[in-house]
Amino acid sequence: MIDRKQVKSLLVLGWNFGLHILRGLIPRKKVSQVELFKGYFSKDWITAFTAEEIEQVYNFQQCTVCGLCQEVCVPAWVSEGKFLGPEHLAACAGRSQPEYISDADDFFRCTLCARCEPACPEEVKISDLAWLMRRWIFRVDPSATWSLFPQVKQNLDQFQNPFGKPRVPGQAQAGKVMLFPGCRETALGDPEKWLALCKKSGLDAKLFSAACCGGLLEEIGAENLSPGLDQLVAQGPELVLTVCPHCFYHLRRKLPQNIAVKFILEMIPGNIAPAQKPKGKVVYHDPCFLTRKMGMGGLPRLLLQRAGASAVEFSASNGLSDCCGGGGGLLWYDPAHANRIAGRRVEEARKLGAEMILTECGICQDLLEKAGQGQMPVKRLSELFI
């Protein structure tokens, strides 16, 4: 009996051998393979890593390919096969630097939510790896990054704000307490209401608007772009308040140690009664940067109790919460992908019988509102106290 697999293998081998002979008969320009190889590693394609970054890269070696991270990665589940998940990112870390750019599509589909990290028995920092690879791409070829985010680049050049034209003009009022609403809030939100909350909380805060801390830009790899941050430091504040979890995380890392950085929820005193009580059941969505990266999962729930809300919990909540889909620039890179992630969250809220989703991140609010198509109200928790 003929072994079909053997016959197929012989035919493939014969075909390739024939092509090899044919190429030898056709005159062609000789190319130095050594020089060609060197070209892959030209100066423009190699960049030095810092000691911290080297540690991040080698951290992937702890990966045992157990697959537990894949089980919790919602961005991979709903990517329609475009994102291979955390395991693939760990595998990419073992490749040469010039090859990173060929996997850019995977790197930018990670929301940097770090949901996979609590599930990893070996504590591999997958989100740090994806972040590092994005920075590498920007360092060696900024145009490659901006080609993926053309509108962000255009808005940044024109308005110094990745979201577009700020609604509130930039201000440089000196004060000991500065309210830093961030780029999203100044372009799409209402910074004045946070000033009202500060006043209600007994804080004499000055608004510093129309400025980007550079955090969301760093999340897509664009390093050292912090429009307005130097001007903020020049005002000499002692305390900077922010209403954006991404700003909270990045300002803590960027500002001098003598400037305290607090999140708006931390400043709501216990003697302030909520201005409104939600009707019906509500469910709180944990922003990844606020809860997982900054450890603020308990305070929002205490404030929910103070507001007298009838609250239920998502099946994945607090430190194990799923992402809204907007993190890491996915809301810009592939809005449809981000919307599918947010849609899962809205659908579960409906199944829980919630009549409103509360969160404490403007980006989460935007994504969840869009996914809810006007059928599921989404509010900031802090708005209950304004």
C-alpha cells in the first residue's frame, strides 16, 4: 500500500530541489550574505536597554507556558484571531530587537491591563514586556508608531492634546494645590465639576488644564512627550490632584518626590453627604490603572456604601477585574476591538440587573457608554458627591 504522506514529502522535496537547480542556472547578481545580515542590525535598528529594561526582557524566561494567562485575557478572546495573547508576548521577548516591529500588531492589541499577571504562577510581568517593546519601536522608528496612530499625532501637533482641541484653555495659575484633570478630561469632559468637588471638599485648588502628562502617549511607546508637565512643576505646587487613573499612575512616577500626587476620591472627606443616590442596582467597574496598578479597589466601595447605593459586583472585580478595552491605546488603534471588550462588560451588567454602571475613569466611561449604545447609563462614582 502506498504511503501518501511519504509520496507527498518526496514530491515537495523534489520540487524544492528542482527550484534550487533552476536558480543556479539563471545568472543573477551576487549578494554578500554577511553584509545582508549586518543590514538587519544597522545602527538605526539597535538601541541599548537600561538595566531595568534588561531585567524586564529576561523576566520572560520565567514563563513555563502553562496557559493560565491565556485563560483570563479578554483582549485575546475577542480579537477575532488577531491577538495571540500574553504567551505570545512572552515568546516575542526572546527574539532579536529588529523582529519586534514585525509583531507590532500584537503588542498594540494588549491593553496593558495586567489582568494576566495575578494569574501567572511565575509572576511574569507581561504588560511591562508589551510596554517595553512599544518603546523600542518608537525609539528606533517613531514614524512606525505614528503610522499606527495618525490622528493622535495630528491632535498632538495641533493642540498638544492626543484627544483633540481642549474645551478649557490652558492655565498657569500658581497655587499650593493644583487640579490636573488630564488630556482626556480637558478635551472631552468637564474639568469645572472637579473644581466644584474640590471646593466642596474644602480644597482651594487651582485648575491646570489643557495639559497632557504624557502617560497615554507612553502607553503606545511614545516616550518623553509630556506637554505642559514642565509648566506644572514651574508653578511650585505642594499637592497635585488628578481625576484620571492614567495620570495618577504616571504623575506619581514623573513628578519630583516633594510634590504629593493624590487621586480625587482620596480627597472626599467623610463629612460630605452624597449629592445624589443612584436609583436601582448599580455595578462598579474597576479601572485597571486605578485598581491593579495603584491598589485603589477598597475606597470606591466604601464611597458606594456612603452613597447608599444598592451595589452588585461583576464576576471579575476589584484586583481581578476585566479591562474596559481602552487601555494601552487600543481605543485609538482598533476601536472595534476595544468596543467588543467593553461590550462584554455591559452585557454582564445587564445580566446582573444593574441599571447603571459606575466607574472612576473617563476612558472607561467613554468605552462603556459607547458599548451600551445609550441603553446603559455610565457615571463617575465621584459625580455622586458633586
